[in-house]
Amino acid sequence: MIQIDWSVGAQLVIFLVLVFLLNKVLFRPIREALKERQAKMDAQKADINFMENQGQGLDSETKDKLAAARREGVGARESMKQEGSEAEAALLEEIKREVNQEWSQVEQQIKEDVARARKALQTQIQSFAQLLVSKILGRELT
């Protein structure tokens, strides 16, 4: 049978003192370290979430800027193509005008040369005709 005497009270006091000392020396510092660790982890998670959100924002901003730059590049390319086509058309029109002008001058020169040749031949027709008739007839006409 269990007898309750002063030793039970002493053991109870020693147990309570031991629990108090263990709580002060061991359990409380461990719990505070765990709380600090959890607080640091929560702060780091918040920082990670903030940086991820910021990174996503920067990523979307970069994509928007890239898309805008591409659109601007396509617009500039189309503009340059249009300018090139217009310059080509203007140059071709200028060349066509110059060719037509030169053609007109050459045609006029040919007409003048033909007229001069006809005029020169008109004066010689009589002598050519007499020469041709004399060769055909085999004698000279008088």
C-alpha cells in the first residue's frame, strides 16, 4: 500500500521546481527560437511573394515594351517600304520623262536628216534618171 508522508511533498516540490527550471532554461528559449524562426520564415515568404509579384509585373511590362517595339519596327519597316516605293516611282517617272525627251530629240533629228537627204536627192534626181536610162538603153540620152 502507498503511504503518504513528507517525502511525497518533497518530491512534489522538487518536481515543480524542476518543471519551473526546465521551463525557464529549456522550454521557453526553444519556443522563442521557434517563434523567431517562424517569424523569419513568414517574413521571407512575404518577401518572396512580393518579389514574385514584382517580377511578374516587370515581366509583363517587358513583354508590353517588346510588343510595342515590334509594332514600331513593323510600322517603320512599312513606312520605309512605302518611301522606297514612292522614290522608285518618282525615279522611274523622271527616267521615263528623260527618255521621252531624248526620243523626241532623236526623232526630230532623224526627220531633219531625212528631209536633208530628200532635198539633196531631189537635186540629183534628174542626173540619176539620165544615168539609169542610159544604162538601161545602153546609150546616152541628149
